Amino acid sequence: MFVLHEPQKLQLLCESLEKNIPESLKVYGAIFNIQNKNPFNMDVLVDAWPDYLTQKEEMKDDLDHYTNTYHIFTKPPDKIQEVLACPQVINWEQTFQIQGFQESLDEAIKKVAASKSVQVDYTRTKLFRLEMPRKLKTSSDGKADLMKQVNMPTEDKSQNKINVRSIMLHPLHAGLVNEQWDFGKKERSLKYIERCLQNFPGLGILGPEELPVSWIVMEQSCELGMDYTVPKYRGQGNMWKIGYYFVDYLSQKKIPLYLHVAESKEKTHKLLRSFGLNLYPCGWHQWQCTPKKYC
């Protein structure tokens, strides 16, 4: 097991991972941020490169599973249990989470966790991704044709029913985002959101009271998440407006647009399909691991 630092090798790794999208999206997105200032101080660990791959962040707080995160993608799954058990790969003495898009990881993770007296809480949700056209026809502003090709309507300001405008979220908005995030509402999640907003784009709609009423935040693996709209402002196209700017931004940066949604949120599934996103059967998977001493 060794760490990849060289830009050339990281680029080759990205090219290899691109061929395995969507299963490799988590690692692919994380490496994109590693190549761009690496704000979360993440490492890329490989074994028999590029067959095995795991990515992890700096991990200083043993109880912070938000920062103690591993994004895993593997090609041949037969040796993944051996890799997971390696202390140079995963610190099983901490609370942490593993995220990935390969359900085949489940059995290996749970077996290793049981051998180390670690409790595992498993979450599966639906994975959606927007497939960007490889070649885009551009208009004078470069946006209208892009929106058309990905099934997203261009903005129609005449339809705005309230005085709203798009904004870049500030770290000071982290408290508001934290209170509405399904995985948040904790002090450590607040710090994680602040860090995301300091380093990655978070877009929102500002309401009449000069507070965000709808928003989406990018996380450290380039995944879009933490999305929420205040009930009073739902059904008014706010997510369409935010999506308009995110598609334009991500396409220019050549960053994949993907996100996950709980299986029970069927209305959101329908909205995302109308938005042009595809549902992938591999699913989105998270394993939250807690040593018995912290349970």
C-alpha cells in the first residue's frame, strides 16, 4: 500500500477511473479536488495500482466521522477484505464512514468490522447523475444551448413570483444548512459544512428577508448535496435556478454532476429525471463505523 502524490500518476488514475463511472465517481471527484489545492488534505492510497484504490482525508479527531471519510473503488473485489483490514489503510480505532457506489463492498466491510468489534450502520440511497454532452454547441453567452442539451430550461425572469436572486453561500450560512441537513444537526457536521463552503461552491436563492430560502452545497468528493428549500418557497422553481448555475459551472470545470436521494423521496426522483439526470442501479452506499468503545 502506498500513497500517490505525483500529478502525472494522479492524472492517469483519473483517466482510469473515468472509464469506470458511475461506480468510481466518489473517488474520481475526490481526486479532482486533490489536484486542485486539496483543501481537505486528502491522500490517495493504492495497492497494485490501479487495481485497488481508496482515498482518505486527514483524520485528527477520533469522533469526527464527517472528516474521517474513506471513498473506495475497487476493480477486482476478491482482495478488498484484505485491503480493508490493513491498518495502513483504515484506522478502525476511530469513528469513520466509508462511501462508495459498489454494493459488493458491503460484505467485506461488515466482516472486517465484526472482527475488530466495530458497529456498522449501513445506508443505501439512489444515485443520480447528469451526463454532460461531450461536445456542446454554444450560443453568444455559452449557456442557452447547454441548458437545452441537458433538458434544463433557461431562466425566465418574468415568471419570478417573489423577489429572489441567486447567491454564493458564505461559511456564515453553515448553521442554516446544518439545521436542515439529514446527516447534520451536530457540532462536527457544522464544522464540516463550514469547511465545504470555504473551499467549494454552495449556491442558494436569497429571499426577501436577505436569507437563503433554497440551496445546494458541493462536498469534498464533488458531490452535490445538503439541498433544501424552505417550505414556504417550494414549487416556485428555485432548484431549477440553482441547477442552471451549477450545470454551467460544473461543465466549464469538467466536474461530474451527481448526487444521492433517499429512496422514499419519490417526488424528488421525478424532479431529477425531468431535470435530465439518470438514475443508476449501482446505488449510493455509506457505512458509518463506530468502535464499541464509542457506542
